[in-house]
Amino acid sequence: MVRIPWLKADVETAAKRLLGCELWATLHGGVVRLRIVETEAYHQTDAASHSYKGKTPRTEVMFGPAGHVYVYFSYGMHYCMNIVTGESGEGSAVLIRAAEPLGGIGLLRANRPGIADPQLINGPAKLCKALGVDKTWNGHDLSKPPFKLIERPALKPDQVVQTTRIGISQAKDVPWRFYIKNSPFISKA
DNA sequence: CTCTGGATTGAC
DNA sequence: TCAATCCAGAGG
């Protein structure tokens, strides 16, 4: 059951709306709270999306209900985390690229020893590493503990920057990356 | 079965 | 600038 109605809206709207929302996770017995500051939208009709060529075993959860986590493994060493959006049957999701620690930062540091705070979670794979997210979380419903998405009021439009996505070779021109203006926690521009 | 390239990161 | 290091997806 989706408790956040706008997650079922179009993926561009959802990507924008996820900025400022929080992720709460239980880690090593403590609670970590993050504020999402950077997102990217991916859709079935988008050549850069894993769902572009239709449903496959890997992308199955992208086609499932909104509000679940889609985790994929890449470059032989990294995990990245998405939040599934849209109606079931539609292959869309929002990549969480960076966040701001609100609580439990010590637990994040424990997962990334030797890394300075500004680099703790300012990238999609860094975020997963710090949160201990791997494929075992693929498909998890974010309305349930121990890993939850908490809705927050929408940001004012002038606080949101819209630009092109990072690290892709297809559809480079599609402006589906969003981040909170002036946030020091976004990934490298 | 084999081959290719990637929604990245951090060390040089 | 580039290696690390695996696997999904495509083609045979």
C-alpha cells in the first residue's frame, strides 16, 4: 500500500518531490536519518533507464508498486538505490544520488571508515555503502521498518535546480536530475 | 556459452 | 586519468 500518493505520479514530479524527504534506517541497533538532496528520474521510455528494454529479472521491481526500493549492482563493486514510482506495470524509478545526514552520523561513518564527513553520502554508491544497502534490500517496502521513507512538505520551486543526469551515455540531454539549491551535500557537479 | 560495457569511486 | 571487478543483457 502506497502511503505517499504522489509517488504514483509521473516520475519527474516524484523525483522533484522526493527532495527534502527523509530516509530512516536502523543500522547497528541505532537509527540513521537522512534528508534527500539529489535525485534523478528514470522511465521506461528513456534510453538511459534499466527499464528501457522492458521487464527483466533485474528490473522487475521497477515495474512493481511505488514506494519500494530498487537496488542494482554495478561496476563490479557498487550498489545504487532507487525508489520505485508510478503505477504497477510501469517501469519507473528515482535514483537517490545524495543526502544530508540528520541523525546517526556515527553509524554512517562506521560503514565508511577513513572517509571525511563531506564525502560520506554525496554519491549514489557512497550512500548505499554508508547505509549498508545491498541487493538483499531490493524490493523492500519503504513504508515499513527498518528502512522507511518519510514524507516532508514540498520545497518551494525556487529551491529546486533541474539539470541533466550524471554518468550516463544515453539520453544525456534529458534534464531529469534534481537537487536542492545551495546544498553542500550534493554529489560533485 | 562468450562477450561487452556500465545510473561509480577513489587512488595516482 | 584510470583501474577495480561483476554481472545483466545480447547475440551465437
